[in-house]
Amino acid sequence: MPAVLIAAALLVGSGLLLLSPPTTARPDTTLYVYAVTPLRARALEQKIEDAMPGVDVTVFGKLSDFKVALEANPPDAALSPKPVLASLNRAADLQGTRAGSDAEQYLLVSTRTLNRDMLSSFRYGIVDLVERRALPRFVAGLLGVSAAPEVQRVTKIEDLLQLLQFQTADAVLLPERFRADFESKSKMNFTILSLSTAKVGLVAVSFLGERQSVEGALRRLPKDVLADLGVDEWK
């Protein structure tokens, strides 16, 4: 083909491309996460997103931010401890489990002597799991007492240690899976009490939009990421 014709063909082809409407990629499926973990929100977000290609993951460090985002711009799926979903009137459509259980043991940790008769008079610290006004009653349920105690909520596990160090709380409620790491970070002598009533639902997922692709990606999460979320499988 003569060079002139080739050039003309290229020009025509370029013009057609410019006139063609741009193709719109399907928006990423969205997942919001709020979890009780020692990891920083950004670090956990990166790990989950790397393991879930095509899913836009946002991890929130504060329950209040998680709640606002759910209401303002609902995602396809929301992942958080079951009590969080319940407090926000969201169903648990997919439940995480560990060793066959859908709940984990919380420990009562203090630098003071602990006995059940003193529980109602203590000030407690806990990582936020329900809305602020409901938290004292939630903690009372974990303690198995009728009177709602004074409670200070925190956003990170490490903040619980500071509550004890500065005597801002008499005791804290800590997921049992973090006990060894918690004790290793302090020279304080702890008294630890395990209460049969102190069980908290593990992370669960509520689907608000596209379910199939998110659920498939969640079920394919590697073991180390599941462990960061406190579970080993979904049911």
C-alpha cells in the first residue's frame, strides 16, 4: 500500500477513536472494615486490599467514623465485630469463626486484686464495640453485673495499657488472643480474671450491595489476614 494511503488510514482510524465514547470501567466493589486489632488501620487496609484484587477496602480506626461512612456512603459490604453490626442495626450475613466458635473470650485485666464482689465499683477501659451511650450497659453484660459501670472507650489495644499505667481505669477488658503481647509490653504485674459472661462475637459481614464478588474474595483471604481479623474461617 502506498505510504500516502497508509497515512490516510491511520488518520481516519485515529479520528474514529476520538469520536468513540470512552469505555467506563465497572466501579470497584467496596468493603468497609472496623476491627479490634493491634495493627494500624492503614497497615490492615493494605493487607486486606492486596489479598482482594478488585475490591476497594477502607479500614476505619474509629467506630464513629465507620458508622458515619456506612450511613453517608454505604459500601457493598461492611465487616466488623458482630456487636458493632448489631448496634448499627445491620444483619450478620457471613460470620467469622475461630476454632469452631463464633465468639471470643475477653479477659478482665488489672493491677489490682480482682474478685467478683468488686466488679460493679470499678472503672473500665475497652476498645469501642458499640455506640457510646450503649457501652456501659454492654460492659455490664460482659461482667455479669446489673449496674452499668463507668467506662472509658479507646480506639487501640495499646491504649488499654496506658489506662492501667496512668490509673485512668481500674481494669480493662482485653480479647484473650492479645494477652501474651499485652503482658510483654509492660513490667506491671497483672491480675487476670476470665468470666464466663465475657464473650464477644467475632467479626461478621453485612452485605449492603454486591454480595457475590465480595463474599468470594473474603472466602479466599489467606490465613494470615484472617488471623489479623481474629478468625480462621467463615460460615
